[in-house]
Amino acid sequence: MLPTRRPERLAAAFAAALVLAAPVSFAAGAARTVIPFRISALEHMIVEVEINDRTRTTGVVDTAATFAMVDSREVAGSGVVPPDEASRQVNILGVNGERLYPVVDIASMDIGGLRLSAFGAAYSEDMDVPGAAANVLPASAFPGDVLEFNFEDGLISLYDGRPEVYRSRYSDSLPYTVEGGLIFIPVQINGKTGRALIDTGSNISYVNSAFARFAKMRRDEDSTRHLLGITGDGADLSVVAVRKIRFADFFIENPKLMVSDPVLLERIGLEDEPVMVLGLDLLSRFHVQFDRRRSRVILSVPGSSIGGAEMNLQGYATRLQGRK
């Protein structure tokens, strides 16, 4: 299945944003909290939320957002005071550019067994994407030493201490860095090393043109024409053929990837560096654990193979299907 929008537009619609402001501070939750989630028709991580003990709605869990965002229509009946000319504003840098949003005060937000208290959120009056969740929740707001995404069972776990070990799964870990609130891990494509931005707010994975050139990815003309015929976009969007993508001991052979240059990378000075965006199409094939104390990401799949887990990319980087 091909995406019907450019990755920039998809990410912007759900505010996968870098915030040029002080980070949000939330109250800590319980020692171990489990939050159910589902993958929506638009392929986003959706959780049920309740705002100020009054309004029940939904939110997108986004590892590439650093500031919460709420839909003006959803909070209208929750007791949230609408912004005025004197309201504080936050400058959000999204993939299509930057924009000022007024900030409103949220007294509380319940997400499964987690309660977040007394925080500010960007107030959006134009989050109007059919079928989308109404609010954006930065994954960095969730407390705990370990943030764990179990895509098989649809559960987010938050707890302190070391990451749980699953002996029935094959796992490997790799270091991550946080820059401007964004999480990056090392990735190799065609033997060339770059950085991968972990973005659960994006439903597709893609590379920037700098990485495509650096790793000598071959443009697939037929796939590019087919993609542009569906999206209606210009020549700045293309499809390339890749020999191999590797994360730690996991690799993907012979995939096709989209190439796009989001404004976000230019604004944070990474437009000339090889960067891949890891969306849910790829991430959801793993059990993902963020070990925050040690700054490592643990990826695991069922089985105990020690030769690396081969994963075949189907379609145009929007579907990954694991195989033994």
C-alpha cells in the first residue's frame, strides 16, 4: 500500500515537532504502569485519554514530539481556558517549517494507568485530519527508567530499573543519542553509516537525499513514477532501491525506500548529514525498549536465532514483514 501523502505532510498533520522552548514537566507515575494502545487506520499509536476528569478522547504517542498538543475542539468542554493575546506561545518546528502556537494549561490528563498533572500544551485549532487522533503526546513525557513498546499485545510499559529480559525472544541493543529532544540511533545502509530518527508519529520510514547519495541508493524510476502518480507531488519525492539496511544485529535486504527532505532537518542543521526516519512501518515489527539510564534501545523479535533476523520490506517502505 502506498502512502497518499508526502511524509512531511503526514508528520505535520500529527505535530511530530521539535519544540524550541523549555521542555514540558510532568508528574511521575507509579513504579510500573501499563497503558493499552492500538494502531489506527492511519497507522499511528493511539491511546485513550481523559482531560481534566471531564473529556474522553484519544492521543497519538509520538517519540519525535517534544511538546504536548491538544485540539481546541476536544478541550472545549474540559474546563481548559482558551488562549488570548496575552497567552504564552511556543515555537514549534515541524517537518514543514516552524509556527507559533499559544499554550494552554492542562490540569490533568489520564492515559491508561498514568496521570499527568499541571502541564502546558500547544493549542491547535486546525488539527483536522479525518480519522486522526485529536491530541499529540510526547513519549518523553512518560516517566520511568524504561519505556517499552509491545506492538504484538498493544501495550506501553513504564517502569524503573533495568529493562525486562524476554528469554523467548532474540534481542540486540544499540546506543541512542538525544538531540533537541529527538532520539537518534546508528544505522547502516549499503554499508554506509548514518543516523536514524525514531519517529512513532510517522507511519512510514524514509531517507533524506544526503543519505541516498552517500549510500549510492539507486533511483527506481518505475516506482517513482507510480508514487508520484498517486501523490501528485513534484520531483523532490522519489523511490530508491537499497541492498541492505542494518540496525545492530537486524538487517533488511533489498527494500525500496522513499527519499524526501523535511524542512525539520534543515532547521536543526542535519540537511547535509545522512539521516533515515524510522516510522511505525518498521518499528512495529519489533518489541522496543528504551533503557533511559544507559541510553540504549533494545530491539527484539520472537525466536532465538543468533545469525541476525532477516526482514523483508514489502511495497514502498510502508510495510515490513518479518521472517525466520
